[in-house]
Amino acid sequence: MNDRLHEIALGDHGFISYRAKPGHKYKWLFHETQTWFERAKLIQGKDWIWNNCDSDINYIFNSDGFREEKELEEVSDQKEWWLFDSNCFGLGPGVHQHDIAPRVTEDLTGIDCYNMSLIGGRPEFTFNNLTAAANKWINPPSRIILYLVENPTGTFRMTPTNSIHNIDYPGSLIRVNDPDYSFFRDYENQRIAESHFKLFYTALINLTEHMNIPVTWLFNGERTDISPINYMDKEDVLVFTCPGSSIGHYTSKDSFDDRQAKAKENLAKAVKECKHSDAGSQDEFARDLMHPSTQSHEDLSRKLVEHLDLNWW
């Protein structure tokens, strides 16, 4: 079996999630491969923490396609449990399974956490998955942790096999000649995605209010004049930033080329050059040199618990 996982799809279970074999120990995620890793070790040098690591990272997914070793029915059989859809702080590219934020939060609080995190920050995927989860859970979660995107940009296309093809700034750099990107510059220049994001965030707020479930939103970027956090004044929002948590904040004045340049520095650089961005040192990033480190997962979890006035010490 291929030990690299990268495909997101709408599955028969109703979730938009990873097309993974349940329980299989995948070794690589997205741009990571053995070849990429060996090159990264050479470029990053002998002092890089991942040059001296004794254990492999395993990416293990459940039957619903999430990086979670428990099933939703098992977790939701309890009266108190939390649901996480926290983007890279839930999926944890380049971080060990036991070190991702939902697992650390679980250890700190003693509350079981179900990890339903994707990457890409698309609120329409969150809306779909939350409604699908509501059809499966035995008891509703006592709290939901949701990711609040930094930049309301991009869109997606679904293939005839229900595979999800994200159309975004990193992809526009890596897949330059892909016909799916033929309209992307005009689409972004018209700021169409901002309306889509606002509509789906409004729908998520209305849905969780109807469910009577408290939500804490995680904002991991920098607030600008287009950030969705601007219309979340009445919501419970935890702001936490660290190296790897931002792909580069965009403003209404940024041109398409400006935004591409930020994506190149913060994302494409890791893929093509095996180098991290200038936002932090090599050990402040995960193994993939793009996403938050193990320490940042722990720091976020502790801040979340403190934000909710729960003692972990």
C-alpha cells in the first residue's frame, strides 16, 4: 500500500475527509515522501531535531477518514466530550499522533476529544461534516472547537469520483498549468470568496446555536480588513499564533501577485526547497517544515484550557 496520504473526498459516510484505510499507519502526508525527507535532512543539517529522531510519525485514520483512532459512536456514548475541527492543529502534519492538539487537550482535561480536523480552512466542509456528525453521534458534544480562517480565499472542485481538488494560492504556484486554475486570478480579484466564507460562517453560527452547543473558535493568523474574525465579535474566539500557523495574512489592498508571493514564502518553499519560512527557526516547525511544531500544539492546548477556565495543573 502507498504510505503517503494526500486525497480528500466526499465519502459514502457523508463526511468530507481523507480517503484512508482505517487503522493503517501512513508514513507521509501531503508533500512529505521518503525522498523529500532525505533531502530535507541534508538541507536542514545535522542539528535538525528530525535528523536525530528515533521514531517514525504514523498517521492513523478511522473509518470516517479522520486522524482519529476512536470512532464517533464510541466517543459520543459519553455525556461529556468535545469535537475538534481545528485545521492544522487537529490534523497535525509532521507531528506524532499523540502530540496533536486534540490528544494533548484530552490529556490536560480528562475530557474525550473527537478529532474531525481537515486542512485548508473551508467553512463549507466544516458545515457538511458537522451535519454528518450530528446524524451519527449518540450524545451531542458538550463543546465544539472550530477553526476560523485567516484569509477568506480560494474555492474547490469535486471530481466525478468525489475527490476534492482545492483551488488556492499554494496550488496556483505548484500546479501552474492546471486548467482548474484558468479562472483563479479573476475569481480572486473580484473577492468572490469573501462572500462565500461569510455566508457559511453565519450558517455555522446559526446551526450550533440551534443545537445549543457552545463553540470556541480558533484564530491562528493576523487580523486584517478582510479577516472573518471581524464579524465574530459576539463569538468566543481564542487567538493563538506561532510559526507555521499562518500562510501569510492578506489584505484588501494586496494584489493577486502579492498573495502568491506570501504563499510561496510560507508554503511552497517547504514543498519545493525543503526549507521553512522566515517566521521561525527550523525547530519551531513540524517535520514537514510548514506547519506548527509539537511544542506549539502543546502551547495551544494549554492556552485553550486556560481560556475555558479549566485547570490542567
